[in-house]
Amino acid sequence: MQQLLDDVAATVRRVYRETVDPLAEKFAFERRPDEGEIGGAPTVLFLGNHSSGKSTFINYLLRAPVQKTGLAPTDDGFTVMSFGGAEEERDGQAVVSTPTLPYGGLKSFGPQFLSHFKVKTRPIPILRDVTLIDSPGMIDSPGEGSGRGFDFAGAVRWFAERADVVLVFFDPEKPGTTGETLQVFTQSLRGMDHKLLIVLNKMDRFESLSDFARAYGALCWNLGKVIPRKDLPYVFTTFIPVDGAVPSKLPTQDFVTAREDLVKEIERAPARRADNLVTQLEEHGQRLLVHARVIDAAGRSLRSFRLKLWAMLVVGILFAALAGAITIWAGVKWWISATIFGSAALLAYAGSFIIKSLVKSEGEQIVSGLTGVFERLYARELLVRDRVDDLRALWDKVHPRVKQTLEKVGILSFPKLTAAERDAMAAVIEKEVPELRRKLQRELVTAKG
């Protein structure tokens, strides 16, 4: 599996370097995953309300008391657990300043966040194959009122985008999605349904089957309001055995099986990692191609408008000059000819300022109407019904970046998109990515066999 992951990562790096990066730089596109992120270990992110059992599950998985546990909130920071030859702990500032680690992007969250971020290394076998990330327990009051001092939802999204599996734990006593939990689902985890594993923990605490049914139903009801899917993700109903705990009043075999299945999903993180690298490349390439094509179309439209204005001005100047020449040839009084030539010069001088003003106004209209540019550019594709929703959703993601780029840099600041550049990017999306997926599938089937 590691060799397959290395091969996929090497191919993805090459495609970024040879095709994606030059086009992204030319059209000022968003940053793609850096080398450390592409080559980083498979990652599992743990989220959940406080006392939902995240840290207890991590300790169970690692077979060691790496994380503090308790009924009250025990940790208010993000903790990365990775493999190392000795037990070490590094604070956030040291971690983000190390180029070989894939956490440099966390600097943008500021010193308050970094004081709540650390990396623990342990010589534990499972950490050779997967890196675990624990997070602060989510609370009922989101936003600035939470008192965290940093952008919690933004930090969760940063980790979730790079994670291969995202586990969200719920306590049966609090199966709702309010406060920070609601914010995380609607903002941080938007578009990441394929990574989500929902865990209803502490099944051994239920007094009766009806209590379990009420908690399970409440959780599904609340998830249905924040996960925009027709079918809800599977909910792992489980518990972690604790020494001295009161025996469960419900049959536990199904809960034990669910725990074993959950562990298997975590162990599958390397395979998910390879697939996520390919998916990340595909999605980045799709956004980049739309970004570049819309900017190019906007530029061509404005250049055409400007060319027409200059053509009209030149015609006007030539007409005035011709009129002046005719008056001289006809022997009209000299001051009449001079007036005509002066008018031509004045037209040339004033016309340039008028054209600049009109071009600026036209550019502003183009930027405010970028959706129209997109729809004209993709008119044929939008007629294909099974792609309409996906294509419009893609534009919704790209639109803000295109608008911001054009407003800051200017429409006419970008060179034209060549047919070779467009075709090369399309080939990545339509040929190289599918081939990578086929290779990945073949290797995984062979490995299972």
C-alpha cells in the first residue's frame, strides 16, 4: 500500500508541476497542496462535542493513554499524533516553522491558535500508517462568543480539507447539532460528505432500547438539517470498554461489531489517501480551468470593446484630417483648415480619455456580470442535463475567486489563454485523472486478492 501511495503522490506532483502550476501562476489562482501535504501521511481527524469520547477512542486505538480524558473538557487545542522513535511533544510555533512538516499553512490562524496546537510523536505501530488529529470539544456558543480567540471553524476546515477520514462523535445525551457543531457542519465540513463517519458513542450507557431509539432518532433528525443529502451517512453506534464501568443493560454485540468496523475504516485511511490525492487534483484542475477560461473570456470581451472604440476614434480623426486636407486643396481660407485640423487633434486628445473611461466602466460591468460570461462560455455544457448541477456548483465555488482576482489585478492585466494550455488542462481532467483512478482500483483489487 505504501508503494502505491508513493507512486500516486509522485504522479500527482508531476501533473501539478508540469501542467497545473504554470496555468495557476499565469491566472493568479488559489494555492494548491504543497509538497509536504501531498507526501504527508494518511490523516484521520476527530471532531465532536466535549465528553463525546473522542480522546477515549483515540487512546483505545493507540492502546496507550496518549490523550487526557474526562467528563469535563480536558483539552482546548488541536493535537496531531504521529509516529516517532521516541515520545516527544512540540508546540505549534515550532511545528509550523518546520518546512518538512505539512503544517506551515496554519500560521495564518495567528499566535492564539498556535498556542492551542501541538504535535505528539509516539513509537506506536498504527501511527506508522496513519496520523491522528484530536480537536477541542465543540461547545454550544459559536463564533467570537466562544472565547477561543481564533477562527475555530476555519481551523477545522483546514484540517478537514487535508484529512482522509473525518470522524464526528456524538454523546447520546447531546445528540443535537447546535452552536459550534452546527457551524462546523454548515461551514467547515461543507462538501466533504464523502469523508465523514458519524459516531454515536457511549451505547453502554443506555437504560433501555427506547432511550437508544430516541437518541438515535434525534441525531438523525438533526443531521438531516445540516447534511444536504437524500440519504444520511451511516451512523456507527458503539462504545469503548472502560475498566470498572457498569455493565450495559442492552445487548452489546452489535455495538462491538460497529467499533470493529470503525477501526477498519481508520485502517483504510492509506487507500482513502491515494484516492483523495487524485480527487483533490481533479477538483483543483476543474476549478482552475473554469477560473482561467472565464478570466480569458472577460479579457477578450473587454479588448474587443476597447478595439472598437479605438477604431471609431481613428475613423473620426481620419475623417477630420481628410476634411482639413480637402479645405486646403479647395483653397478655403486658412483659418478654416486650421480649425478643422485643430478639431482633429482635440478629438484625438479627448478621445483617449473618453475611451479609458468607457473601458473602465465596461470592465466594471463585466466583473459584476461574470455569471453571464460563464453561461455564454459554457452554454453547450449547460444543455447537458446530467452535468448542469455539478457545473453550476463548480461555478459557485470559483466565482468569488474570479471576481476578487479581476478586481485586484484588472481584466486587461492577464495574457490570453492559449488553446494548448486549455487542452493540456482538459487532458489532465479527462485523461490523466481517470487513468490514475483505474490504476488505483487495479492495485487495490490486487492487494485484496
